[in-house]
Amino acid sequence: MYRYCGIFCILFLVCIFNCSFLLAGTTPLSSLPQDLQLQLTARQQGAVSGLHLSEDAKKYIYSAPAIQAGGSHCAAYTAELSNDNNGSLGVTANGTEMSVRLIPMMPDLGSAMRVEDTLSYSRIDGTRLTYSFKRNGVKEDVAFPKAPSKDVGLKYFVKLDPSLEGKMDAKGNLLVYGPPGALSGFVQTGDDKSAGLVLKARQHAPKNSLLYIIPAPVLVDATGAKSTSVVHFSYDAPFLTIHNSDLSSFSAPVTIDPSIVVTTTADFLSGNDEGMISFDTDAISRGVQTGGTIGDWNLTTSLNPGRSNHTSVAYNGYLYVIGGGENGGFLNDVQYASINSDGTLGSWNITTSFSTARYGHTSVAYNGFLYVIGGYDGSPLNDVQYTQINANGTLGTWNTTTTLTIARIFHTSVADNGYLYVMGGYNSGYLKDVQFAPINSNGTIGAWNSTKNLNIGRDRHTSVAYNGYLYVIGGFSSVGSLNDVQYAE
């Protein structure tokens, strides 16, 4: 049998996580024809476990664990493959919401057949699509029972996230760019309007962060000889086509491997691990690569008056600045400005002031309400004030709710999953307690409770809640500045 194959792989170098799944219900290799056994065995070398069927049985899901190679971390990724007869493959790197989906334009494909950690889709004429999972990506082999002497024109529908853009370069690679910096990753928002602004910012941002690569294809025959002159891509969005010349002079079987690479790191892995998919890193022109960096800083609309030790929150398309200190005095004003899609701010406006001017307080916006917690007006404060955030950015009347059990200054606060958390701070000494209270639907909060303390009392630290974990970073204590990072689930 003479085979002509197209191979797609997906490589991720974003961030680290680990997961595994119990595999069951697979078809043993020994029950398959010998040629398919050999083919699948070769493709499974270095494959890693993580394939399972979704609860509705409509798709297979593969979650890859993180790996490390050559000093670089290769992040986990998630792949989704159809369990019906379209053979589609969608891949998303951990740490981003923007995915690529490849849908082969091949009619009459059968449903997915799972063999160990491999999925295959077959046509009546013997053409077979086979997906196997490697440490650095998903590999697709398209095998034809007869040697093509003419251009097959194997076509794929490339479904890109609306914030992505594909471009062919001079070397025949398809490069897919996304928005720069943090816009390519997860952006946590607290309301639909903010989420919409993030989406709009992604779509209008310059596409200069290289996220996905489909390197120019390479043909390999049965003797291991390679050729790039007999295969090439054409891209007429949204269709990617693999073209070939007459392949009858090559020893069977023949494979073509246009790999899809997904990366946000500075360097590609070389693929020198047998569990990796190899590709020519020198053939890729990366263009602009921003990764976790940020662009140039720019000035936008200034505050009036200037201040320090204040707080700021963003909510529902507006930026709020709350209280603070000015020339030895205390402020209780709240100013707000609209956040434009290009990152600039509109004019600042004054809205309802809270009672008791202060600095060193904390503020959070959650579920349509703005909170001011503790602070200093000549002595530490323990009050908690809240107000409703109106759709036009203005604030309602400020009200008081359940006070803290210990007054404090220079603490931190976060709202997460229906609770308000307050951590550390200062009151006649450095505090290490963590208090929490439920946030009610009317904006009030319930009773404060204590949970596990920080290991060192501190103030002027920072805190964030993310993905089910609470983080406390640095700060100042009786021993001086701190560099530790603590977290709790």
C-alpha cells in the first residue's frame, strides 16, 4: 500500500499545569490489521495520556500535561476532536481563550474510532485520518491507499478566533497573530460590559503577537528522504490547502507534515525528544513577539487633584479612583472616567463621596456594588461602606454595613465567589489575620469570620484571587520588606 499523509501538530509553550484521566473502553491494537498496528504503534511512541470522551459523547477531549525540555517550559494544552464524521480538531493553549480549529473538507468520513490513545476517521475509499497525541502537540496523519500522481488539493477549513489573523509568509508558513501582551491571555472581568470591552479591544488591537504557526509542509518517504519542493500550502482565508506534485517517484509510504505550532515564548522547542513532534525552527520568522511583556506607556486624562495611598477599581466600562491623601490631608471624593476601547480614558467626573475621608483603605467592586474598607483618618478605621454602581458610571448613596472586628490600615481586600476577604494590615502592630464575610445580593455583607492566618504579619502587601486560589505578595513587616508569595485554596 502506498500512503500520502498530511500531519498537523500543535505545540504549546505558555504556562504549567498537570492533569490525567482514567482511560477505558479502548480497542486493543492486536485486533487491528497488521499494517495499521505498525502505523499506530509508530505514531504512539512518546504519546502521553489524557484522552477521554465527553459526557454527552459528542467529542473527545485531550488534556496534555506540562513538560520541560531544553530549559524551556512547554505548557499544557486542550484538544477537542469530534466523535461524529467530520474529523475536526480544535486546540486551545492553557492560559489563552483564543483557539484554532481545523475542519478537513473530506466528505464521507466515518465516526471516530479510538485505538489506545489514538483516534481515526476512515472513508469508504480507504483514506484515513489518524490523530495521535504527543508531548508537544496533536499529530494528524492523512493516509491515502493509492499514490497521488496529481495534486490532491487536500483542503481544511481554518476556524480562527475572531481576535486572530492568519498570514502567509515568504517561506510558505501560515502565521497566526493575536493581540499583544495580556490581551492574548485570560482577562478577568466582573460584568458583561467589561467583558465586551475586552473583546472589542482584542479585535481592534494590532495583531502583532505570534500565537499559532503552521510551518510549510515537508514530505518524507519510506527511506527517510525529505523534500520541501514537492509540497506547499496555499491560504485563501478561511481555507488552507496542501498541494503536491507527482509523488510516484517516492518510496511508499509517504508522509507530509505541515505542523501547527502554538507558542508565546521566545524560543521554539527543537523537538529532539522522541515524544515530541520535530519541525524546522529555523524556517519560522517570528515577527513581533510580546509574550508576557507590555507595550509602551502612554499618558491619558489626568486626575485632579493628585493623591497618594488611594484605591482604584475598574467596573462595567468605567475606572474609579477613591479617596487617598493630599498634602497631609485626607480625601473622600470618588472620581470616574469611561474606559475607551483603545485604552485611553474619557474625562474625569465627580460622583457621590463616601463619609470619613481617608487613605490606606481598600476598595473592591463586586456584583454591582462598590466597597470601601478600613483605612486611616488619623487613626485606623474599621468601617465598611458600600454603594450601588449605576449603569452610567455614577454611584448611589453610600451606606455602612458590618464593621471589621479589627480596625486597620494598609491591608488588602478581594471579592471572590460571593465573599469579601480582608488580609493583614497595621494597627499598633503588623496584622496577619485573614477575615471573610459573605456578600449579600443587596450589597450588605454578613458577619466577619476568621480563617487561617498569614505566616508573617504585614502591611502594604498586595493580594489577588484567581482560579480558586488567594495570593498574598510581599509587603512590609517588623523585619523589613518581604519577598515571599503565599497562596491558599
